Amino acid sequence: MSETEHPPPAIPHRVRRMSGRDPDEQHRVATPLELLFDLTFVVAFGIAANEFAHLLAENHVGPGLLGFAFATFAVCWAWINFSWFASAYDTDDWIYRLMTMLQMVGVIVMALGFPPMFASIDHGGHVDNRVMVAGYVVMRIALVGQWLRAAAQDPQHRSACLTYVAAVTFAQALWIVSIFLDTSGPVTLVIVVVLIGIETLGPLLAETRRGGTPWHAHHIAERYGLLTIIALGEGVVGTVASLTAVVNSQGWTFDAAFVVVAGIGLTFAMWWMYFLMPQAERLHTRRDRSFWFGYFPMVMLGAIVATGAGLHAAAYYIEHHSELGSVGTVLTVAVPVGIFVVSVYALHALMVRSVAAVHVLLIGLTVAVLGLAVWLAAAGISMANCLLVVTLAPIATVVGHEIIGGNRRSRTGLRT
């Protein structure tokens, strides 16, 4: 009988034993549930970038940076903890799915707390992080439930799982207390650093002193690549905002074309640069350096989202709705692009424990190109042209790496 007459039955999601995934499992890829979970971070990154762009346009750079640091760190931290757990213990049964849904609710609530948090920092009073922290706690408590389940059903890794539980639970109790404290920005920053330090102690001890968890290197590398693409989406949003501003004020001119090329070219070049490095292979052969691979990309992701916010700030400038000058506006894009480029090479250096001379050369070239863009802005060159020059920074390092790296591979047969 044909398959059309007897279609395959629906896949049941009965409760399964959470015994840990095989870290050497073949063809391990991100699941549809993980991709659905990532959609909440599209919203979170978008709100953070939008609030940051507004404060940049008002020339409130200091409050904007502090609020953006809080928001993007919270977003990245939330994603990282879920993704490493999922890499080790994704059973995909109905309990796991519902607990993931609860974490998604927490992420959305946390993101909805960004606007009042930004506004309170901007006004200079106490930091209103109540909604933001409440969402974070909901998400983390759901993850504690997952760790407890893994501890009960996976005796081999029980010590590591309970270490996560202890650190996260203790930190959440202190986060709840922090909601009721009336603190200023600097004091809140100190509290955040202390509590994140406590939470960081969990994975640090669990993975190095308590036997670790069975995470999958290729799966983790793919997950970080997907989050990077989500963050790069803010560059597309910023490009559309800048293009709309140019078209509304000038019509379809050469400046409009330059903005499109600059924004999409910048986003594309940053994507190309990130995926130049063999992420999965490096992590698979250097599992002892997973801490660097896990947490250092927060700098990179923050820089990507900030680049999108900078492009949005450029749109405000073009519309004459910005208090920033031309140089300041170009810096809102150039600085995060520079941080992104340096962070990509820094992560590579941390993983292989060496610094390539060619990377130092390409970083120098990047800084020179970004400096040229700022100088052109000071000289009165149009914003569209300045953004076009900024785009050349990651393009220069991509071209240089492809040419030099390609020649090296052809001579040695090795990947850079």
C-alpha cells in the first residue's frame, strides 16, 4: 500500500529520561523548538536597539550606553544559559517543551521591562528594573526546574547539574530582593556585577570541577551562529530606517543608494567575517576553552546590535531629529563596528592561544578606515558617504583574510 494511503503517524512527545545527549552525536543540528525560542530574542534585541537609538539621538549617550549594556547583557545571558542546557539535555518531550515555553514568557516580560529601565536611567533617578528582573527570574526559575530534572535522571552528571541549581537559585533570591531596592545607576551596576558573578560561578565550577555536562560542540557553534544572524537583523532594520529618512527628505537620490549599499553591505560583511573562522572545529578540539566561547561573544553580539542602533541614529540625523552632530552620529556606527572586528579576532586568539600577525595588520587597517570615516564627517561629507566608508572596515578585513588565508591554505593545506 502506498505512503499516501498510510501517511506516517504523528510523532508523540511522551516523557523521556533526561540522561544527557551524546556529545559526539552525528548530524546534530538546532531543533524547531530552539528556533522558536530564538524568536523571542528578535523582539528583545529590537526593543534594546530602539531604546538605545532614541537616547543617542537625544545626545544622552551615557545613559544610553548604560541601559544598553544592561539590556543586551540580560538578553545574551538568558539565551546562553538556555542554549547550553539544551545542547546537553534536549529530550523534546512535553515537559521540556512546556518549560521552554515558560522561559519564552520570561524573555518577553524581561524585554517589556527595557523601556522603563532606559527611561529611569535617563532621568537620573533610581533604576526601574522591576519588570525586567521579574521576567528574568521567571525564565531562570524555569531553567532551575530543568536542571533539577536532569540531576534526578542523570546520575553521571548529577554533581554538575546541582551546582548549576545552587548558583542560579541563590542568585534569583538576591535578584528578587534587588527589585525592592531603590538604587541609582552606579549602585545598580555594582549589584548586577555581583549577582552575575554568582551566576557565573555555577557554570565555571560545574564544567571544570564537577565533571561538566554533555554539550555538543557543533550544535553549540551552530546556535551561536544563528543568534549572530538574529543580531545582524538589527542592521537591516537600521538600514531601512536610514533609507526611509533619506527618501522622505531627499527622494530617491544617490544618497539613498549609498545608504542601502552601506547598511546591507555592512551587515553582510559582518556576517561574512563572523563565519570566516571554523567555529565548530575549534570548539570540538578545545572543549576546555568552552568558557571563553560561551561568554566572550556577548561583546560581539552587543556590538552587532549597537551597530543597528547606530544606523537608526543616523536615520534620526538625516531627518534632522537628532541632537548629535555629524561626527557623533558616525561614531555611533563606527565604534561598535570596530569593537565587533576586534572581538572576532580576540575570540580566535583566546581559543587558539596565539595572535596572528596578519590579524593585527587587519585590525590596524580596520581602525584606519573607521578613522577616515570620522574625519570625513568632521570635514562636512554627507552622512550617506561616511556610512559607505564605515562599510569598508569589515570588507577590508574580509578581503584581506580571504586573500592571505587562501594563499596560506594553498601552500600548507591547512585552514586558518
